[in-house]
Amino acid sequence: MRQYDRGIDQFQKTLELDPNYGRPHEWLGYAYEKKGMQKETIAEWSRALNLSGANEEASMLDHAYALRLRGGGGGPGAKTTRTIQ
């Protein structure tokens, strides 16, 4: 039996103790993903990436999700461009 709600509750309690610990954000994202909660999934994975120092990857994840919400690609074979500063 899957207990995603219980897991979500436990990860949230862990984050109350230390919101700057990245691993619970990652696993909370996985639990949200299993429940079909895309917005929450991306938010937690983005936090986990930012906390690990992968800020650029977090930004790209946020951008890809925003494109997907607008119906702008994001599926297999979708072409993307990246600006190098």
C-alpha cells in the first residue's frame, strides 16, 4: 500500500526542523509526483537543486515547467534554445 500522504507529512515535518536540508525537498517532490501534483513537484525539486548549488539547473527546470503549462513543447523531440551569457 502506497502512503504518499503520510510521507508528505513526514517530509514537511523534517523541513520544519531544517528547511535548508535539500534531500527532504527532493523526496517530497517525488511524493508529490506520485500524487500527480506537478506544480508542487517542480517547486520542491527546484528548492532541492538551489540548496545543492545547482541554481542554473533549477532555473531551467522552472522554465521547462512554465513552457509545459503554456503548451509550448517540452515533450519528446521538442527543440529548445539556450542563451549563453
